[in-house]
Amino acid sequence: MIIEQIMQQDVVTLFPENTLEEAIKTMNSRHIRHLPIVSKDGLLAGILSDRDLKDASPSIFELKDRMNELKKPVSTIMKKDVITCHPLDFVEEISAVFYEHRIGCVPVIKHKKLVGIVTETDLLHTFVQLTGANQPGSQIEVKVQNKAGILSEVTAVFQKRKVNIASVLVYPDSNEQLKILVFRVQTMNPMGLITDLKKEGYKVLWPNFPEISS
């Protein structure tokens, strides 16, 4: 999956000369936490977060004496060294960028101009969709040998039961010779499927039912 498929294209922006007061009002009215700052020709100049605004704004106890500070342009506090991505970048790679740099959003740039934005909420929503966690069904975890073709061997068991697989995730095991397959399947009663998997010699980690019969 690429960034273009999940990015928000209707991006709320401000100009460097807009004031902190305008930025606060914009964030509150649009219920957003990040504001890309662009130049008149659409080039990304910086980015502003709600945390930046909170740090720069006077407290309620100082509001009367420091009201003029809210009239400062956002260019005085915006972050100018912005991490960006391209619409054709892979979601998985940009997720790693979020984790590595501990950031909450990444502006999307094409031909040097802002075309979208991706937030941590967008990534979380995408993860939920990819795993099928928002669909009714069951989760099955199976420990298998780390060898070529093992996935097709395991899914053959699902095919015999005519159980549809919504998603598959592969996790490493502490033993490099093994790996863990996590299936999201579209059935509310996986007991017969678990029995079949055990009969084929696979170790079912979850659900960890006692020996059952089909």
C-alpha cells in the first residue's frame, strides 16, 4: 500500500505571516493537531503542532499581560526542518519513520508542493483495516517452521474447511528456525479449524483450547 491511498488531500494550511492566535483558532475549529505552513506558491515552509502552540502561548494567569505574544507570526515558532514523504512511498516504510523520529504527522510532497498529509491516526486506521480487526471473525496464531512454502501449506488447511482468510501477519519467533503466523478468519467458531491444524502437526498458540474434536 502506498501513501497516496491513505493520505488526507484536503489539508488545512496557514501562511508564515499568520498569527499564533489564528493558528489556535484554526486548530480548534477544524479539530486538528498539526498545521503545515506553506508559502504563497504552495511550497512547504514548516509545520506547527498543537504542542508548539501550547508551549508558546501564555498561561491563563499571564494572558492579560502577554496577550501581544499571540500576535506573533507562526514563522517564529514553526519547525522548519520537516520530515516529508512522497505519494508513492510505501506506508510500511513511512510507519517506520514515524516510530524512529517519534512524530505525529508527515506532510506529503510532490514536485516540491504540498499535496497531502499523513497522521498517526491515519496509520492506525490503516493498520486496523489491513488486519481485519474491524470485521467480525476470529484470530488464530500458529507457530511453524521458518521455511519456503510453509504459508501455502498452512492455508491449505483453511481451504479444506472453506474458511475465508481476512488477513495474515508474519512475526519472527525467538528461535530463528521458527516463525508465527497470525490469521484473521471470517468465522466465529474456529474450533474445527484448530483441530485440523493440530492434526496436521501445527502448534496453535491461540486460541489455546484443550484437545477438541470437530
